[in-house]
Amino acid sequence: MIDTAIASGFLLVLLSLPGFVLLWRREWRRSGGGLFLLSPAFVFYVAYLASFAMRPPLQVEGTLQYDFSWTTLDTLLFAQGGSLLTWYGFVCGYLLTSGRLEPASGTAGQVPSDQGLWAAVAYLLSASASIAFSVALFALGVFTLDFGTNRAVYSSSLHGAGHMYLFNLIAGTLLLVGLVCASFCSRPPRLLAGVAWAAYLVPNILVTNRFLVSAVLFALMLVFALRRVRSGGAISGSMVVGALLGLSAVGALLGLVRGLTEGLEYAEERRNPLVFFLWSFDQSEFFQNTLLNIRRFDLGLSWLEDIAFVFLPRMVFPWKPDTYGAVRLQVEAMPDSAQPDGTFSATYPISIFGEAYVNFGIPGLALVGLALGFVLKLVFAQTLRAGVEPRYRFWPLLGFCLYVLVCANSLGYLRSFGWFAATLIFHSTVFAFCYLAVWALAGLVREIVVAERGRLVAEPPIEGVEGSGRRPA
């Protein structure tokens, strides 16, 4: 069967390639040349091939950490064929959504005068939120160099401690707002920026939040590229590839540091770079499991449950169910994933493909791709605007934060569309709060400064004082 799995993988590449070529030809210039390699179109396609073309032979061979030797050839081929509907739905949604990178001429004269003030306020509030996050971590005793233990303690403590997640999210969101605003300043607030970045990175490195550390470094790289485009420069593919390799090295280093204290439980994955890369792209297997074990339609109920319950604090709403949405479908597809007491040692999302099929059958596979293409292109278009159009603020800044923290990570949407939608809504709400806080505090500071300047101008000079403008009698 492994020969058939390899052949089907090659066939999937050939069948999906026309859609990617169409996206490439249409979006290369619209995305700023090499920035296309950072776009959802490229990221989604690579992740898609990793899941459905590259991984099946290793799945059949049994090299990966899950044993899916029970699957049948018919199920594998149906999963691959159904995934093509999602891919071409994504292509259609992406192409039908407008968005073009158009560097504004004369940008310097359009930069709001208070952009530096916004950057300073955002960095100050970000550092404050990071300190609150660090205080919550301090009680856990994770400020050590035992990274593996730190991560385990931190992960287990997140259950019922949503305030830590919220503090960290607020700090990261404000850090990104400050980064974008500072990119338009001739004299950015470097001291506050250094404090905010250190306050955010240090605790997240100690608990090896690889995604968050990589995300903010990715944001730094993206802003640098957009500044180059804004000044009339070009972004080549080789520049982006080099930057991504450096970013991947940082994530791999954090994973290696964490693994030094975890033993050799996943030694096979660490020895084989290809297996390590494909470790998380298990959408094909779980989609096949869903096809074999779930024989009914959910009609969108799982998505609605995830949107309603994922970020609902159980401490405030004790009636929140333990099993809902994607986890409920996971239990139906893989009954062994639930412990006898109803708890879960880990989650095994059945993927957007499995969710789409369970909810609306074959048409659902195309519809979820269409929705993803529309949402991801819209967010990415706003992200590009955030770097080249200083006249606008709320929507481009929202798009930038959503893309960096949610949409640039393909696993954030490949594993569950319901979780992805819930995360978008929650992150948008947090961003709105952060934006309002920066706007209000920056406005207050500006009014104080204006009032003070007015007082100094209106105050009559004191006679006999040098520089008062009047000579003593």
C-alpha cells in the first residue's frame, strides 16, 4: 500500500498545482513580490501538501507517532479527493477577495503627528501587561533554566487560569500595535520599546512558548519588509526564505532546549527532520478516522458550540460543558481519546476537513475552503495596509495583529474551523480593548501636553528675569 500512497501523493500535487500557479501569477505583485511567500496562499498550500501528499506514505509506513495502519486505501483516496475540493474552494475564495499592496506616494507627509505617542503608550501598556503575566508565572516557580519542567508546569496550570493567557495576549497585541506605529516614526521610543520587548520575550522563552516568540519575531520581520516596500524597495524571494530559515532556527532551538529535559520520548521525530516537520500535520489521518467512524451530519452545530464556549470562562460560567464542538466530534471519531472519567490527556482535532464533512458532507468541504480563502485574504490585505498606509488605523492594525497571532500559523485553522472562528472573534475583542486603551491614554497625554504648552504661552513673563522678554525698569 505504501507504493499506492506515494503515487497518490504525487497525483495530488499534480492536481492541486494549477490552483497554486493561478494564485502565484495573480498575487505575486499584489502581495509585494517576495512577500507572497508569507501570504496565506503560500502557507496554506505548503501545509496542505504536507498533510495530504507528503505525510500519507509515512503514515502507511508507520514512521510517525500515531498508528494509522488500520486505514484502507479507499478511505485514503477519498480523503485526498475531498481535500482537493477544500483546496480549490480556498483558491476561489482567495481570488474573489480584493487586496493589493499599493505603497502610498509622499508617505512622510501623511504620517499622523502623534504616531510616536501611540507607539510609546502601546509599549508602556504592553510592558505592564507582561509584568502582570510574569507575576502570575512567578507563583508557579517557572523562572528557572529547566525549560522542559517549566513548560509542563505552565501548560497544566492554564486550566482554570485564563487570566494568564489573557495577560499574555494583551501584552502581545499591544507590542504589535507599538511596533507598527513606531515603524512610521523618525525617532521611535527606543527605550520603551526595549523594555516592552524584553518584558514580553523573557517569560515566554522561559516557558518555551515557541509560537508566540516566533510570532513576534515574524512581526518584526514583516514590518521591516513593509518599511522597505514603503520606501520604494523590492522584496525578493531569497530574502524572505533566508529570514524564514532564521526564524525556523529560533523555533527549533526553543524546541531542542525544551526537549533536553523531556527524555527520549520523541527521539524518532528529533532524529528525522522530515518526520519532525510533518509531526503536526496529521489532518489526513484524522479525516480518515472521521470518515470511518462518523455517519451523520452535524449541520454546523459543532462550529456554533466552539464559537460560544471555547473562550467562555468556566469559573464565571460553571455550567459550561466539558465536551462540545471539535472535542465532541473527536470523541465520536476516536472514542479512545477520552479517559474513563471523561477527561482528556490530549486533543486530537479531526481537522477542518473532518469537521466540514461531518457538518455538511461533500459540499461542506468546498464551503469551508471558500470561507478560509475569503477570511485569510481579507486579514492579509489589511496587514499589508498597516505597513504602508499610516492614515488608517483600526482595521489595518486589527488585520496585522490577527494575521501575526492567528492566521500566519496554518495549524491554527487546519485543525479546527470552529476554534479558528472563536479565536478570531476573541482576539478581535481583545484588540478592540487594547486599541481603545491606547487611544484614550494617548489622547489624555496629548491634552495634558497641549494644556501645558498653552499655559506657558499665556503666562505673563516675570520682570527682571533673564529671557523673560522684558527689561527691568
